[in-house]
Amino acid sequence: MVFSHLIFLYAFLPLLLLLYYIGKDAGWRRGILLLFSLLFYAWGEPVYILLMLASALLNYQCGRLIGAAPTDSRRKLAVVSGVVINLALLGVFKYTGFAVETLNALTGLALPVPKIALPLGISFYTFQAMTYVIDVYRGYCQPQKRFSRVLLYICLFPQLVAGPIVRYVDIEDQLNERRVSAAQINHGIWRFAIGLGKKVIFSNTCGLACQNLFASAGSTVLGNWAGILFYALQIYFDFSGYSDMAIGLGHMFGFTFPENFDYPYISRSVTEYWRRWHMTLGSWFRDYLFYPVLRSRVFQRLTRSLKKAGHKTAARQLPTILALLIVWFSTGLWHGASWNYVLWGLYYGVWLILEQYVLEKPMKKLPGAAQAVIGHTSFFFITLIGYAFFYHENNLFANLGRLFGVGTASFSSEYAVSLLYENGLLLMAALVCVTPLGHRLYEALRARLRNTCGPHRAYTADRMIKTVLVLALLAVCTLRLVGDSYNPFIYFKF
Amino acid sequence: MNNNEIYERLNSIFQDVFDDSSLTVNPDTTAADIEDWDSLTHITLVGAVEEEFRMKFSMKEVVEMKNVGEMAQIVAARRKR
């Protein structure tokens, strides 16, 4: 099921809220949440739900094994088995076809390529489950005694399918019992409505504009750039909208999930962008891959031997650079079983390394205004080219070439210009909405209200404005959803 | 060795890692106070501290240390030189 589905909005969610809040007992509420989460998943994956149940069971057992292990080496064995099992499940169901295709291409063999459908959300819930076993091993949390809690953690419907990647320790206590205030529920509804608006009003329309531009003006340079620009907007509104909805739904049931986006498109560098975009994935790779790789024996030995040989700078930089390449190769591969995603990841890895070790110092010597102009402009083009890697699963290089006039018929065409004209208003509105401008204006208004009418009236006014906005958003989105069939979430396929 | 000495040695490591000889750290210094303190420099810093004091941080500590004070406490409890 999808959040931006009329059945979800008008049947699933209201029914769940009703049943959930009818009972005051914490056990009842956990049970209802678990039941509806399983229903939510089974709606789209009636068979693969068994895989998710198996994954939860394996991770639960693994946590218990780590907790009960008498020695450090046993604990290590248990956690390594847990990680291997998780990666193996992900590997089999996500990467088998890709691996066989690559093998065929490399060796000239013609092995049959198995067609395994990707289980919904497997990349997300596998990564979540891994935080559980690894954090039990690292001593962040106790192994959970009850299977139903681990299952609830894995299958909790708001963030099950497309993040944010919530770590077990983030919600360990909340899994047992939660206190929900009316203010939190209100805030949750507000966040959900914002996310729904991002998805239905902006993402779906930007997606259509992108499709049309590539289909009708794909032979022009302008059409390619504009197409990728609309794709960049679509994916931001799609994915951050999904995260907003997940976080909002969490609030409605008393959960606090980590934030996932912080206005990524106002970044001045790739480094900054990756601190603002899909933050829970970035910090996952930092804590569970980057740090462990750099602190592994192999890497420490490399550092030591470089230092012994007198290469001081290399000793400091080379291991980090190698670890970064490993992380970004993995980040790319995580997104999809296809080489374009791997190249996309490495593209960003190389930029991050360049920024860290080459570009940072000369940039800092420039005056502030120049830093801002160069930073924002270069980021704009670097990101759009990055999205071209991401968008074109097939014929990547031919499509990249078209951005630079290789293989295009002309720079522009009447059709490209008229399409841009048609979508000009959408483009401008979307560009304003990727910045914190709206948020800042509203906060300024609220501060002014507080100063002039006092905190109580300001609070009432805030509630009234938000209620009207929520209802308006819901009405607009419903109207659009009734007549619109173009409604996919991009990150569902990862 | 007293706390002051640990801070002196930590300070020179920070100056070295962040390439800034005017940098001074105190127990309350956090990543937010030093502009370049991100995940890359953090792990370099941890490595340099471990080497200087001949000790190891656990993975949990690497991720969780919130300020220089916490780092110094762990160092004081575990250092071998």
C-alpha cells in the first residue's frame, strides 16, 4: 500500500487511528500497530511477507545469541553470522540477476538470468535489522526478549518501505510504550499533510514534466538539462515527501523518527549535500561501514606501513580515500542492482574526495560572496550530472553525452521551449519550495503574532492556520488522486 | 600525568589534524565548535589520539563521544603513555 493512495488515506489510516486510540492498554496498541503493519505490507507483498517475517526471526535469534554468548569470540561469531545472513538475503533477492548478467558479460558465458522480483522495502528493512544486531553487539542496547517487539520494529509500517532508516536504539523504549500528546498528534498530521502535498502536487507533476521533456525534446541539449532538472525536483519531493509522511505518521502514534532531509538543494558543496540528503542512510554508512573499515586491521596496517616508509600525508589520506571509495561503491550498489547506480555512487565519492583534499583550501581563500556563488553554481551542475547517472539505467554514456551536445540534433527546439514555458510556473514554485523560505516566513509570522497578541492567541492562530492548510492540502491532493493514475514512489524500487 | 598534560597533548593533536595552530580545545569543545570536524576528520582524530596515547577507543565510543571532555576521560582511564 502507498501513503498517497485513497484507500490508505480514507480507510486504512482512519480505521487504524480509531482502533489504536479506542484501547488505552499498551499491549492492545502494540498489537493493533503490528497487525496493521503486517496488513500494510501484505497488501503489496502477499508472498514476500514471509521473507520479512523470516528476516525478523533471524535477527531476533541473532540478538539473543549475542546476548547469551559466553565469550567475546562467540559474540563476534554471532554478530558476523547475523550480518552475513542479512547481506545474503539482500544479495539473493536484489542482486542475483545483476551478478549473473555481469558474469555473463565478463566471461562471455550465457548463463540463464534468473528473474527474481525485488521484495518491497528489502533494502531498508535489512539495513534497519542490521543496526539491531550490530548495536546489541556494540553494547548500545540489550537483546530484546520478545520476538513481537523485534517484529514490530522491523515491520513498523510508516518507515518500512522507504525510510527514514530508523535504528533500533532510536526507538527501543518507544517500542514498549509511548505517551502521545494532542500536540504531537497535531504535529504529526501537519507533517503528513506537508509530505502528501510534496508528493501529489509537486513530485507527480515534476515527474510528468520530466517524462515529457525526455520523450519530446530528448534530442536537444536544453531538453536533456531541463528533463534532468525536473527529475531532480521530482526525486526530492518524492523522497522527502515520503519521509515527511513517515515521520508524521510516527508522531500520530507517539514515535519520534530521525529526520532524513534538511533542504539538500541549498547546499554549496557535495559534502554539504550529503549531510542534508537522505541523512539516515549517510549516517548508517558512516557508523556501520566507513568507521569499521578504517579501523579494521588491514587498514590500520596500511596506515602504519605508510607511516614507517615516511609517507606522512599518504598515511593520513590514502586509507581514508580507499574507505570512501568502498563506502560510495556500496552506497551506489545499495540504490539499485545496476552499474549506473554504482557509477553514480563512485561519482559522488570522487567529488567528496576532491572537495576534502583538493578544493577545500583554495575555496576558503576566496571572499565569502565568491565562495557562495561558485559553491552553489558548481553544486547545481554537479548534482544534475549526478542525477543523469541515476536516471538513465540504460545507455548511460550516450545519455550523458547528450547533456554536452554529443549525439543531439540541436541545442534547442521549439518543442523544448514550449514545454519549458508550459511548466514554467511549476518550475518556479518547485524551486521556491526546495528552499527553507516558506518555513522561515511562517516562523517570522508566528514570532510577530506572539509579540503582538501574546502566546495564547498566537498558539490558537497557529493551530487555525495549520488546520485550514491541512484541510486544503488534503482536498487538493484528493482531487488530484481521484483523476490521476501516475503515482509511483521512486524509492520503492530500491 | 595530570589532566592538564592530557589536554596539552590533545591540543597539539587537534592543531595537527585540523591544520590550525591557533586552535585550543577545552572539555566542552564539540564538533559544532570546529568547522572542519566532520566524519572524515573525526576518524583521523581518533586514530591520532589512539597512537599518541597507545590506547584504543571502542566503536561505541568512536560514534558516541560528544565533546573533548569525554575523549579526555576515556584517554585518562586507558592510556599507556
